[in-house]
Amino acid sequence: MMFIATVDLRLLLGCLLFGVALALMLSFSIASEMTLAITRIETGARRIAAGDYQYRIGEDASGGTEELAQLARWFNEMAQSVQRAFEQRQVAEDERRQVVAAVSHDLRTPLAPIRAMIEAIDDGVAPDEATVRRYQRAIRTEAQRLSALMDDFFELTRLESGAFTLRRERLALDDLL
């Protein structure tokens, strides 16, 4: 204190306080922009996790830094990939439902005449031996048809599971015919 005058000390303390106040205001400004950007990204992550796959972060959500802008772009790419995967899963699920409905219909078709003929034999509606044999041949034919449908269905499930790999190759139409 012996070399600094009181006026100089006040001036020095005033400058120091001004510098601290200016530094606090600038750091608060930068931190608040970054905090807002991080909050937007967090909100987006929560919305995606809740099933809102169409949510995207705006390009203005970068908080003024290139790193956060890049993070926002990656987030949007990830959200788009998740949305595409969800839509593909929905399409596959719809197709699976259609296949199950078609297969159940196709499996019921041979069962109806089999049941009817067995009931006719059991109830004595087909009294003569020739009719019973004709019904038995028809039952055998329908059972073979049902077995072929089950084999086709089994092959389809093996194909879907990846047990087979299909290869496309060119061939002459004459050979195919």
C-alpha cells in the first residue's frame, strides 16, 4: 500500500469489479445458449424414447457452437433412422398378419370337406360301401392337400428365418419354358 495511492487502488478495484462483472455476463450468455441447446437435444431424446419418431431438432438449436450443431444433425439422422426402422417394422407386421390370415383360410379349406365326409360316414348318411370308399379317397386327397399346404408354410417360415438364401440369376426363357 505504500506505493499505491488510494485513488489508484479504487480505480484498480473498480476495473477489477467491472472485468469480473463483464466476464460473468459473457459466461452466463454463452452458458445459457449452450444449456438451451442441450435442453432441446434432451427433449428430443425423451420424445423419441416416448415414441414420437417424427420429432426433429431445429437447425437453430446449436447454441452457437459447431459441436452442438453437429450433435443436433446426428440426432436428426438417428431419429430418421429410428423412424424408418419403425415404419419398416409396421409394414412387416401388417404383411405378417395378412399372411397368417391367408394361411389360416387356406388351411380351413381342406378341413371343411374332411369333416363333412367323416360326419356323413359316422352318421350313416353314406350307407353303401362304394360311397364310403369314395369319401375315404376324397378325405385322403384333402389330407394330402392340407399336408402340402403345411409343407409350403414350413418352407416359407424357413425362408423368412434366413435358413435359405435366394440368388437371382439370369436364364434363358426357353430353358424355363
